[in-house]
Amino acid sequence: MVSVGIVGTGSYVPEKVLTNFDLEQMVDTNDQWIVSRTGIKERHIAAPETPVSELCYQAALRALEDAKLAPEELDLVIVATITPDFVFPATACLVAERLGAKKAAGFDLQAACTGFLYGVATAAQFIATGIYKNALVIGGETLSKILNWEDRGTCILFGDGAGAAVLQPVEEGYGFLGYDLGMDGAGGSLLAMPGGGSMHPASAETVAKKMHTIQMAGSEVFKFAVRIMGETALKALDKAGLGIGDVDCLIPHQANTRIVDAAVKRLGIDAGKVVVNLDRYGNMSAASIPVALDEAARSGRLNYGDIMVMVGFGGGLTWGAAVVKWSKRGV
Ligand code: UT7
């Protein structure tokens, strides 16, 4: 098997910033509640005319530039999203067309907030087996378009953005060392958008009932997240033959600082090794981990040889972790 690593990263968020103070004007909430319960201060929101493919395209351009790779060289494009431009065609097709990735295969992948981890794990298999050389994995979301802006329990949590990574063969022993992926369909209704699929096709009634928006049992998801983040990270480390003491950098899904803090405490990892940017972006679902990864890489937090762990959880329920020995030199 060929070693596979991340050779370029990129991210993009829309210009418009929505602060907690802005939200105070929209629902019965306040900055103090949001900061103390979630850690979020502001989030970016896409313009009404901006689809997720635009955010994905911008993030992809940056990742390809970082990897010094021409789009024509791409063999595979995977977009992880729960807010595609359309049910079909896939957003991956739209992004590949804009990029000019003429020879690439591609598809969308849906594992909610764990989508990027499922995406890199999938893409890496094609490279490890020698089938493909260059893969682009994007996590992108326009969650603002599926929020109920009258529900203070959900609308304060989420934001829009996209992050991307280019995967290629890397030197032996570097790159992805271990994964853990899981799901539990029994918890599916805890975090869902019930309308618009074949169970409840769009109708005047589904729109009136706000079934095309995120519905969430917040405290149930909270408890699940705290438990699973530690479990899945340790399993992936075990598969890599490593322990928590070997980790130089932890990139968790950016849902809530209380979830991150609790997971960090359970894992017993030094908080200084944990990347947190959710104060500026909120929860961007599949985009959270790749945006944090890009910021960590570009700010010099990831150095050649570092052991980095990405860990996430989300609707489905789904969860996952990936252990990477960073193979890129320099910032
Ligand atoms: O990617 C995965 C996506 N989902 C998550 O990660 C969500 C995980 N869950 C959470 O982050 C937390 O459960 C929340 C941040 C959503 C809620 O925090 P909580 O500490 O679990 O609060 P709660 O739902 O138990 O609500 C406490 C109180 C309630 O009032 P009462 O019943 O005690 O009077 C809520 O009505 O806070 C109220 N509340 C709010 N107050 C002000 C709920 N939302 C708000 C709000 N502003 N935005």
C-alpha cells in the first residue's frame, strides 16, 4: 500500500459576518448566553444568491494552489456536504466543472459533520491502492439556508464555509496512519432535516411545518458528542499504533467549546495542542474540520513529522477520527 498524505489545504468563508449581537435582534437570545454555552461569537453567512458550490470552488482553488497542482491533474473530487446546490446533480460535478478538472471522477458524500473525515478516508483508499494519484476532498456547507431563524436553540450555532485538502502519495510512513469511522442510525432523529427527501417530499405542508430546517435534540447530541469524541480518537490512535501522548495537534469538530473542553479533559491532552476557531465561525458541519486544518497548516501549527488527529461527530449519528503524520515541509 502506498502512503497517502495531505499535500495542500485551502479554505473560504463568505464575507458577511453575523455576530451574537445581530442575533439578539432576531431571536430571544443574548451574547452572554451564546458565548457561555457554546463559545461562539460570530459566524459567516452566505448571500442568498451564493450556493455551496461557490464556497467549495474557492476553497478548492486555494488548496490546489497550496499543493501546486493543476485541476486537470485531479483524478477524484469528493464533496462532503448536507447542503448541496441540488439533490442532483452532485455538487462535486459542479465544482469539478468550474475548476476544469476534466479527467476526474467525483461524487458527493453525506455524513453530516463527519463528512470530511469520511471523505479523506475514502479518497485515501484509492491512492493507497494505486488507482488514483491526486484527490481533492472538500467539506462545504451553507447551513444558513436550512436553519429555522426563529428557533434560538439551533440558529445561533451554525455558520457557512468550506475547506479543502489535496491528497497524494507521500513518503513512506507519513500521511494517514489510522482511521476510525462509525455510525448509529438509532440516533438519526436527534439531528436531522426531515423534509425534502423521499420520506417527506417538499410540499406546502412540509414548508409550513418548517421541515426543511435543522431539527436537533441539543442536550442528547451534546452527551453523545462528549463520549464519542474521546472514544473514536483513541481507537484511531490505537490502529496507528500510537497513544494520546504522541499527539502534537488535535483538530476537533468545531461544534461547541464545552464539547471540545470535555473531550480534551477525557483524553487528557494538553489544551494548547487543540485547534479551536469556532468563536469566529460557529459550527460549519462538514466544513469545520477542513477550515480548522487549513488555518492550523497556514499558521505553522503543523510541522513536518507532527502527529495530528482530526476527530468529529455529527448527524446520522456518525463519528470518525483520522491520525496523520504531517508530511509537508514549511508553511
Ligand atoms: O455538529 C453537531 C451539531 N450539534 C451540536 O453540537 C449541539 C450539541 N448541543 C449543544 O451544543 C447544546 O445542547 C446547546 C448549545 C444547543 C444548548 O445548550 P444547553 O446547555 O444544552 O442548553 P439547553 O438546551 O438545556 O437549554 C437551557 C435553557 C433553556 O431554558 P429553560 O428551559 O432552562 O428555561 C433554553 O430554552 O436555555 C434556553 N435557551 C436559550 N436561551 C438563550 C436555548 N437556546 C437559547 C438561546 N439563548 N439561544
